Amino acid sequence: MRIISGLYRGKKLFSPRSANIRPTLDQSREAVFNILYSKLNREWKNLRLADIFTGSGAFALEAISRGVACVTLVDLDLTDAKRNITLFPNEQKKINLLKADATCLPYSQQSYDIIFLDAPYNKGLSEQALISLLKQNWLAPDSICIVELAKKEPFICPAEFTIIDERAYGITRFIFLRKKYFLTSVDY
């Protein structure tokens, strides 16, 4: 496992100590970031990212290398993520850790522009986490959520979201979502 691009390109990360953690493959991570570049109309230095079900923290640390303003890593077990963030001593002020159940998140004082969800495969946790993110103020206006799933894993998109892209790489599938905005009489 390594950082693919940016300031820390080529930096090796610690491999997960648990067989239950399945990091996003380097090639898939690169593809996802390329898609994000095409869908976001803002500079990376102005973006905030939340890595939900973070595991090793590789996705969030890739975002740090590419210049995002800050990242929050969320998981019930942050052991592997903590090991990897020690490799980035100059970025500690940009990295937040939150030990939490992604399906029952606490209210967030700040919202995020990019949210990456890599739940354990075939457990239906992504949909629950998306609803929790929505209810607890984690989503910035025009934010993008990326859901990583097993290639054939069923996914029921919550009604509050729109699928804007979907890609498969090997045994993995990525679904890109945006929050729907509903017009009210005030919006006219």
C-alpha cells in the first residue's frame, strides 16, 4: 500500500494488521480520485473529506497528499489508521480521528465536500451510514459521496440521493452520489 499522487507520492503505508480490513487497491483509489477531479469544480485546498469505515486510512491520507484542507477518519477500530497517520507528522493539524459507529454518527459541527464509505462488504451498512450522514449534518451543499461495494453487492440508493456515476474495477464497484435538493416555495 502506498500513496499514489501528490506531495507524498510513493510513501509506503503500513498494511492492515487485521484480515478483516480490506484496503482500497491503489489502482482503484487512483481511478476514484480521477473521477472526483472531473466532478468537482473547486480547488482541493478548499475541500474537506470524511473517510467513513476508514480501516487503514489510506483513502483519507491520499486526499491529504493531494492537498485537501482536512480529513476526518471514522471507524470503530482506529488502530491501523493511527499507525498510518504517524507517517504524516507535518499534516497532523489536518487529520481528525473519530471512533464511532458509522451507522449512528454523532452530529457534526462541520460538513464535508467528499465522503468516502468503504463498509464491510455484503452487510448493507452503506445505506445506513448514508442516512446517518444526512441526518447528522455531515454533508456540505453539493457534496459527493463515494460508496465502495463488492461488484455484485446489492445497493438500494436512499431516496435523498442521486447516483451520478458508477464504475467497477475487478471485484469492486464504486457508486458516486449527490444529495438531492428539493425546491420549496422559498426557492422560487
